[in-house]
Amino acid sequence: MRRKLVVGNWKMHGSLAQNASLMNEIIEGLRPLKYADFAVCVPAPYLFQAQSLLQGTNIAWGGQNVSPYEQGAYTGAVSARMLADFGCTYALIGHSERRVLIHETNTSAAASFGMALKAGLTPIFCVGETLEERQAGVSEAVVASQMIAILNTLGLDVFSKAVQLRAVIAYEPSWAIGTGRTATPEQAQAMHTFIRGQIAERDPGVANRVRILYGGSVNPSNASQLLAMPDIDGGLIGRCSLNPNEFIAICRAASEIGSQMAG
Ligand code: PGA
């Protein structure tokens, strides 16, 4: 059984004061939830604050990006080891905003994935198509090429390490991110099945265990339906992760489904 995982992606939002109040509220709200895993991916300057407040709670924390390089003259970049230094469990890799706005490529995202594994972080590898790609009927090909970049760049060995660190995939069609336009549960389920199938071609055991999150305008009204789909193992939540009540409601939906699965 795959435990549901809900991850908040704060993006470039927050301040020390706002974060403290948000984290204190979600710590309280998520404390009783036993049947799902939770995390927030925070801007790098606030990792220490996240570590201080979330240590010992049932909420893990992570970074939003990992440099494809180990260390060196890369001004402004954050390495995987730096995230690990602040107790991060997770690191988002290849989010579509970074692919589109910062021009990250499949190859650099794959290299970042390798760096995260090397530092002992659990990568949350984001894949997904644009609206034009969906309309052109090439969504699956695009997602497959984003995933295959990992194998091409890092080789087959990457699999065992990825499994050990329980690597996560997040399907985030960019047309659904921050737009209020969500993939239907059926559309998301279909792509998740495709992604799992791609992995199963190489290793069915891994495919069965890997958690595949859906991201893109998940909110308290659509969360239960999405999370109830058999291959949707959780959510990557942007906008609603900044609102404690909405984030707690989504996490509660995940835990309720988890408890039904366990029960
Ligand atoms: P959204 O963002 O929930 O605001 O659509 C999701 C994401 O980009 O991770």
C-alpha cells in the first residue's frame, strides 16, 4: 500500500512572521492526522526556520530546487548538501516554473535529481506538459522524455538509489498550475497510470512502490476526488498551501482516504 503524501510548495512567498504563523497553524491542524505523510517545501532562506519549528512534528520540510552541480562558483545556487544540512527530507526537482522561467532542461533536472540522491534527499521529480502539448496530443511523449532524461543522464543504477530514498514523481501539467483549472481526476489518473507503466517496463516492483503526486490547482473541494484515484498517491499544493485552513483540509482528505485504505 502506498501512503498518501501531501506536499506544500510555498514558491517565493512568505516572511519570517508569516511563516511562523502558517507553520504553527498547520502543526496544530495536522497533528491528529495519522494516515498520510506531510511536508512543506520552503524558500531556501527559511529552511532554518522550518527546521526549528517543524522538528519533532509529523510535517517534513524540503527545498524547492537543487543545483545540478555539487559545489563551486555558481552564484545564487543551492546545493543538495546544503539542503541536507538543514534537515530537509525532500527536494523539488524540475518544477515547471523553473523549466519555463529559468530555462532548466531535462538534462539539468536529471543532474539535480542525481545530486539530491547523492546527498540522501528524497527527490520530488516534477513532470508535465504545457497546454499546447496537450492540445497537440503529445502529453505522454513529453512526460516520457522528461523521465527518460534521468536514465540517460544517470544510468540504470539510479533506480536502486532512487528506490532506497523513496523518490517521488509529481505530475503537474503546467496548464493547471496556479490557473484554477484542474486536471479532472480521470485525466490525472490516466497520466499517472502511464507514468507507472513507464517505470514498470523497467522494474514492476519499483513501479508499484513509487508515489506519484498530482499538482495543479488542488483545493479543498477537489482534493478528495483526486486523491481517491488509485494511482494518485498525493498532491503537490501551491496556492492552497499558503492558507492554513485550506492546506489542513487537503491533508485531512488525504488522511481520511489513507485510513479507509488501511481499514
Ligand atoms: P497550484 O501550484 O496548486 O497553485 O496550482 C502547484 C505547484 O506549482 O506545485
